[in-house]
Amino acid sequence: MEKFEKLTGIAAPLPLINVDTDMIIPKQFLKTIKRSGLGVNLFDEMRYDDDGNEIPDFVLNKPQYRESEILVAGDNFGCGSSREHAPWAIKDFGIRCVIAPSFADIFFNNCFKNGILPIALPQDQIDVLMKDAEKGSNARMIVDLENQTITTSDGEVFPFEVDQFKKHCLLEGLDDIGLTMEKAPAIDAFEAKAGTERPWV
Amino acid sequence: MSAKTLYDKIWDAHVVHEAEDGTSLLYIDRHLVHEVTSPQAFEGLRMAGRQVRKPENTIAVPDHNVPTTPDRVNGIQNEESRIQVEALDKNAKDFGIHYYPVNDVRQGIVHIVGPEQGWTLPGMTVVCGDSHTATHGAFGALAHGIGTSEVEHVLATQTLIQTKSKNMKVEITGQLRPGVTAKDITLSVIGKTGTAGGTGYVIEYCGEAIRSLSMEGRMTVCNMAIEGGARAGLIAPDETTFEYIKGRPHAPKGAQWEAALTWWKTLYSDDDAHWDKVITIKGEDIAPVVTWGTSPEDVLPITDTVPSPEDFEGGKVDAAKRALEYMGLTAGQKLSDIEIDTVFIGSCTNGRIEDLRAAAEILKGKKIKDGLRAMVVPGSGLVRAQAEEEGLADIFKEAGFEWRLAGCSMCLAMNPDQLSPGERCAATSNRNFEGRQGRGGRTHLMSPQMAAAAAVTGKLTDVRDLI
């Protein structure tokens, strides 16, 4: 997995609540058997009209936001289905960090498996970051995972919380499966014990 | 020993390893797999030269992509869908996991097939690369959706890295009034708590109204725990649960059944267990409801009117404006005046035999409104067969419904069953998101009874007027 250390980039403002995974990547793009190539269809129904032309008003179609690496959004981001195609599409577009007041559980976990950092902050802080993101491409935001801070283009600093294990995996680009495989003896022992206690499983 | 919730008990019984920071490695008893969220996971295994650790506890069935028209026996026309289903055929064979292929009578929606075949049992941990895995919580199993990376993790290790959620109790007291169903309970809870109200929690549903539900109804309630933001929904097992499980193909038998039963009977929340959040709703206060907007929290009794964005606060004001525009509705309009084009009865929320019986009861001897498109999609081949045997299929067909083969169908429009832009649908599924049932499609969620009533009148209808 690609490491996440420190990101300095353009932040796109998406001031919508309940952005669901059907919005992030509609179902017709779930038929792929690959993980890559979904960025072009990120937010497809908001981004393109019925004929496939770009809708100029949509934030990621605006010239100043086409290279965005950070997304600032509203409450309950990523709700809905478990499709990991949502973080795959976000990552493939080039976004490595999503900042919102809250996230849906499965999406939140899926982000960490793909080198994306989701950050939850109180609404009043999101309001400041949203304003900063609205400044466009001249305003770069800095997301520093090691020190757990976001710095606006004006130099205002917001600390954020992150699960220490997930932080460690992101900083080091660690593969969960490899880490768990190292615990094989514990899994073997659990199976032996469970096999006696609950043999019907 | 301190008092525990049902969730605490199941969690504790499955911890393989706990790190100092509380991050736990949790053992997974059942892993359900479908064709959309698994190909990249199997590919990952191949690339790393890994095997499936417990193929005997891994069960796969194609459901999202499969057409539901009778001609599917001749193969899937859409090339991408066909490739995805063929990939599952191959992965199931190569890795030696249980498999119900598309033309097997036991095929159906993964969350209907699992319980039907006796794979889902109380006290288990059950995962699937699908958010509606919450359904299995109806058995007192800890069941939740996972992403594809986690699917690969479970395939390889039979475990998941998890942090424990908080405990939330949702109590539905008393009894439901006539015309009110499990779907109305689950939608009403989301209407009250919001789609993020359960975030960070595992919900246990309890109370007299929940106890009175059949297993089918309990599955409907737990199915939509995810729409309330919760990681999982749970209902403590009881005689209703045991009765449902007994004799199913993969349920324990003989001495093992007795041993299992002894343990299952310990699976309840202790009286003095700690709850981080409690919601109580009187069963008598729940009305038949419909959704008006594009979030499952946009729920109102059918007797109500379309709300105005000014009725809301914060980000919900803009969200409601956007929803009304998308849905083509005006504030103040009576919900029961909204005319529909299509009726969809099916999905993992409401595609079980009891749902079809309830809808058929309303439709018996009636015709659907002229010009309406209406379809019933049984949740599994076995539900379909049973409905045919009970004469329900004839009732649906005589009323003017299409009688389809099993699959996810129009719930998520990954297959040929889709809405056209602007087409308005009374649906028994679980999500009314923009574009969920097809680009520009307009979804109103409701119970099977309410969908059947809407089919008869051609508009959203209070089912109590027809019973």
C-alpha cells in the first residue's frame, strides 16, 4: 500500500451532507474486476450530463480543482453500500484525504486500506476549512499525519484524532493481511478451542 | 463477572488477539461472498499465492448482476455482468468454497440464501462484502458489511482487525397496529435517529413488538440497521429463532443441536448491562410510512405532507431542497397524492415469503392500475418455488405483476431492471439515494403491503384504506 505521510495540496469543497457511495461511484462502474481506472467516473452523475459531457458547475470540473488531492465535505460522508470502489475511485482521481464532520463506518475503514486518510472534525472547524477550500488552486492545505495536524492556507492549524494502529499502517504503507498472517499461531489456537466449545460452527 | 450486552458476549467469544490499544483480531465464523465485491479479493490471493483459510465456512452466490427474466437460463447478455459472474464461478471452483450458481434453485440474494440454508446461526460472526449483511443480526449473530480489502483479509485469515463499537438499545414497546409492519419499524427508527444516528454503534433491537415479529420481520428490521449508520443490528435469539433454524440444511443436528441450543439460550443482554445510547418507541405510535426524499431518514407517515426545506436545520436545509428537486415534489403536497409509474417488490429487505404473502393478501382479486409497471422479484429460487406452491404467484400475475427469477434486481440497478430518468417507483428495497434504482429514478421506500396498495391505486396509498 502507498504510504501516507504529509500531503500539501488543493482542497475541493463539497458542502453536501450524506454523500453516499452511489454518488461517489454509481453501480454501473462496479462491474469491473479490477481496482484501477475508476477515477474518471468519480461522482459520475454529478460530474457528467446524460450525454457524458462535463457539468461545468461541479467542483471537480472547475479548472482550479481538477488537481485536487483533498476533499472537504459535509456530515455522514460515504454512507450507503460497502463498495470499496468508492475509495478506489477517490484515490484513482488523485484525492488522498477526505475531511468531514463524520463518516459512515464501512467507508471510513475502506479508506485506510487504500492509503486514503479520512479525518473527522467538528462542524465549526469544517466551516473554516470549507472556506479555505473555496479559495481555489492558489490555496494549498497541508495534512500532516505524523503530527496529526491540518494547516490552512492562512496558517491556521487544526489538530485531528486518528486511531494509532491505522496511523501506523498508513505511515508505513503496511499490508493488513501480512500483519495478521504473523498471528497465525493465535488463530490456530482459537480454532482449536472454538472447535471444542462450539463444534457446530 | 460484569453484566454484558448480547454484542459484548458475541464479541468476547470471538477475540483471537487484543492489542494494548484495544484493536482486536476477531474470528469470523461465516463469510458470504457475491460477485461484485469479491473478484479483486480473489485476485489478491492469487497474486500473493494465498489460499482460502476456511473454504468450508465460505459461501458464494451471484445476485447483484444477474438478470431476473426467464431468459437468463440462456446466459447473461451484458458482457461485463457475465464476466463478473463467470469470475465468481471460477473463484468458487478454484478455491473450493460452497457455491450456488445462477441456475441453481437455491440461488438468490446472499442475505436470503444464508439464513434459508441454515448457514447463519445465533452467536456467530458473519461478514460479507455487502452493507446489508446486517440482515443476519436477526438471528443474534454479529453480522456486518466489509470492503473488498477486508474480504481478502477474511478469505486469507478468517479474521478481521476490528475496534469494538458502542452499545445502543432500540426498544419498540407494545404492539403494532394493523397495517404496520417490520419495515415501518425500521424506517421509523431511522426517521427518528437519522442516517448517522447509529454511527459507531451496534444496535440491539428489543421490546415486545420486536419479540412478536417472525424471523422474516426481524431480518427486515436488522437489514436496515446500516441505513441508520450502525455497524450491525442484533436481535436476541428465542424460540422463534430456534424454530426457524431447526432442520435447515446446514443447521446443527442431533447432539450438536442440543449443545448449540444450550449456548444460544445464554445469548441475551443482561438486565444490568450498560448501554451507551437508548431509543424507545411505542409500537402503537408507528404508522405505515413512506420516504419522500433521497435519504432513508426522509421518512413520514403516509397521512403526512411533503415537508419544506425550512422545516429543517443546518446542512439538511440544502439537502432537502436538492431532494425535493430531484424527486419532483412540492412542499405541502399530500404524500397520498403522489402518483407512481412503477412498483418493485423484492430485495434483501423484503424479498422473503412472508413479504410476498403480505403483498398478495392486498392484491388478491385486484388489478394494478392501468399503465403501471409492476414486478415481484422473490429473494431466492426457493422463496419463488414456495410462493408458486402457495398460489401467490398466480395472485401477482392475475393482478398484472411480472413474476421474476431471484436476484437483487431493481434494488440497485446493476442488472437490466432499472428505472428511467424521472420514473417514480414504490419500492420495498432499502435505499432511495439519487440514481440508486437507475439514473434520475425516483424511489419511495415502503413495506410490501404499502407497495401492493400503491400498485392498485397508482399512487402512494395508506394500506389501511384497503384492509
